[in-house]
Amino acid sequence: MKSYKIEGVILRTTDFGDANRVVTIFTRDFGKIEVNAYGCRRAKNSLSGALQMFNLISAEVNHGAKLDTIKEADIIKFYPNLTADLEKMSYAALFFEIVNRMTLPKFPEVGVYDLILKTLPTLDERNAKIAALIGIFQFMEFSGEQLNFFHCVHCGAEIETDAALSLTDGGAICPNCIDAAGDILSYPNNLRETVFKILNFDWQQHLNFNLKEIDAAEKIILRYVQSIIGKELNAVKFIRQLENLQKN
């Protein structure tokens, strides 16, 4: 049976049977792949430690008729806080769920892979909500579905002051074109400046953001992503449950 080697990050795991798991891995060379991991949920199985969400692994995979099968795997890097801290885990899961839902299988995207590797340490070590939001905004640049935040989608004018945003029309709406917009969201100048800062964020910088503007940007991008996907994201539901528990 022919095999091949991969390096990648585990995006998703789905258990089946008594001890088996389907693992979704975003790899450097092959894009997103799904592999069977038979017996990996048994404590003594050599794969049990490696095939956990968020791990960066190297692995050997056997070709299969339907799904390939992972033969052996080693952890290159793991992120302990993403499994120990529920808030960090939930925001990492949010970023990964969006990447998983909006990428095609077996379509190499080195830019997305590199973005994942930049985002993970920041999710693990710093403010996970801000890190996830930056990751989502920057991922949308690769998706081909990004909103136009800086020019009016109707007349092309550069947005330089308070304006509006239309999710159905695909982005910013200048004051002169508001009557032609399909839907209207508030898009003040300070929010536009925050979006610009997010999209141009260097992952070595400090997360110096206004939390009110972060909340506003989060509402826009999550509403937009969920409109594309056609359903509420599972991670969003979990984050809202955590927020409600913290309030009580």
C-alpha cells in the first residue's frame, strides 16, 4: 500500500465506532484532507496523543479506496492553553470551524496554512478573542468572499468618513449610495480604522485594540460568514453559552 508524508494542523475530529476517529488536517502540501485513524481513541494506541484538535503534526498516511488512513504521527507543536482554557478553546474552535467550512478538500493553500501557524501561538498565549477575530478577517482575504471595507461597492468611491455596510451588497456603502443598498449596518470611521488595523496586523505586534470596536467588528464578520455558510456556527453557540454562564 502506497503511503505519503504530511505536515499539518488538526482542524476537526469526528469519532466513530468504539475507538476510531476521522481526522481533518490542514496540510502544507495537500491542503485540507480527511483521514481515518483506527483505534486512536484507545489510551495505549500510539496515535492517541497526537491526533488532538489544534496539534501541529507530522504523519505518514496510507492511500485508501475511500478515505486514506493515518499510519503514524508525531507532534511537532501543541498548544496546552487551547485545551486547558475553555474560552481560548472556544475561540480557536471558531477560527478552525470557519477555515474548515470555507476551504475545499485537497486544494493546497500555503497562505492559509501559514496564517493558521501564525494564529495558533497568539490564540494560546494572548487574548484569544482578538486573535481569532484577526485570523478570521485575514482568512477571508484568501477565501474570495471578503467584504470590501474601504470603497463603496456601488460607486467605487473611497470611504473616508462615517458610512454604512451592506452584507448582501458585499461591503461598504458611501453616504451617496445608501438608498441603493440592500441592507444597512452602521459603519463608523473608527470601526473602519479598526478593520484596517486587523487586516494589516503583524502577528509580532501587541494586541492593542479597542474592545468596543473589536466587538463591533466581530458581530459584522460572524454575521457575514454565517450568511455565506447558511447556518449558525457551532462554535458561536458554545461561545454564547460560555458568556451566559459567566454572567450568572
